[in-house]
Amino acid sequence: MARSVIVAIIFATGLVLGVGGTIVSHSTAIVPSVESPVPRPPGTPEGAREPDAVAVALAPPPIQRRPQAETTFVPISPCRIADTRVAGGAIAANATRAFYVQGTSGFLPQGGTVGGCDIPAGATAVALSAAVTDAGAAGNMTAYPTGGSSGSGFINVTPGQVTRASGTFAIAPSGKSLTVRNRSGAPAGIVLDVQGYYVPPLEAMIDPAGTPYSGSSRVLGATQVSTGVYDVRFDRQVVYCSVVASTYFSQFTVSTDTYLWADDRVRVKITTATGAPVNEYFYIIVSC
């Protein structure tokens, strides 16, 4: 009877008895646990399910996260875009004058380098060094994008002296894109030399319909030529430039061609793994 009781105690408690009834070890029964639910992210409604991985992978790029192109500074050898001593004459007291900065025409009549300084139409700002000459009264001059606010003075105007200053100035998109204001009581001349410019990169993301989805202002447009075939147009010739293109979804193949009937365009072709043309989002970056 006593032995039966001991066996029952051992079974129920997990005790292990040695010789003479000494307790050798004690074990605890393992009870299967129920996995605790993973807490929902803040703001997730009750009953919400995890998104399907395939659906997430194939979802279009979110509109609120469209990338914005960053500008790049391109230094150049100092190049003169204007010299009122050579052409145009001094700027009248409290008057303004607009100057060409980008492109290749209009520079000779403002005393600049014939053919311009190779500043592309897409440039958004320039690094300038300026000199005020032939000043008749004290004051200062300002430089600003044509059509914008005149801002504060960046260079002093001192009678009988040549004063110099340099800085970075935003410019308008086209035409006579930089305006200089003479804020003194007498006419004064100015000399403007460009030392570099800021320009957005030649890059964009194009949607399956052939519409620019994001990217820089240097992408002038895109066209879907046929299924999986697109032409992307830029603000300069790109026929001898390097092009890199890739799809938003990795399972597709992309090829590019810059030798087209129009030298400002890149043709992009997208295919599946089996070679079938397909319409997809794609990135394109051009380096010249």
C-alpha cells in the first residue's frame, strides 16, 4: 500500500527518489503554450489583415513619395556674359536691365562672349563674379531672376572705384533670365562673368502609359510608341550620352537606344523574361 502511494506521488509531482526515498531531482510538466498575437501597428483597425506580399510588390509607386531631382553644380572656366563698357552702356540710375545667361544667342549685344558660355536651358542658377565700373553715385546693385523680386544688394556702387563681388543667383527658365538693378543715384556699368551653373540631372521615372511620373524639369516629355516601347525627350541632344534605365519591378528587361531620328530623345524597350513587350514603370538617367 505504501509503495503505491509513493508511485502516485512521483507521477503527480515529477519527483525522482533515490535509495531510501531521497529526492534526487524535480521536473515540471511542460504545458503547450498558445502563441500570443502580434500587436497591431498603431492606428491599424480591429480585424485588419497583413497585406498580401505579391500585391505589395506589384503596387505602383506611391504618389506621395515621388522623388525630387537634386541640382548639380557644374564648374566652368570664367566666361563673360555681359560687359556694359563694350555694349549697351551703363545702367541708368534706379533702373534695371535684363541679360541673357543660357543658350547661344543674344550675348554680343550685351557685351558678352559670342555664342554664350554653354549654359544649358535647364540651368536654374549660376555662380557669378561681378564688377561695377564707371559709377557716378554711391549705392548698390541687385541681381535676381527676371520677373522675380529684386532682393537685397549684392555689390556696392562707389564713385571712382571698381568694386567686385561674387555669389550664386537663381535665374529664370528662359529668355533674358537675369535682371540687374542699379540702386544708385547715377548711371553705373557692370561686368558679369559666369564661373559655373546649377542644373537638374537628366533623369525621370515614366509610368506605363508613357507619362513622366517624377523627375527633373529637363525631361520635356515621353511617348508610348507601342507596347513596351517609349521615347523620352530631354532639353538637350543626348545622342552621344550614356543612358541607364531600369524598371520599377525587377522581373523585366530594359534596353535603350539614343541613335534616333531626333537627337534629343532616348528610346526605351521593356520586355518580360520570355521577350514579350510589356508596359511598365521605369527609371531613366542620362549622363553626358
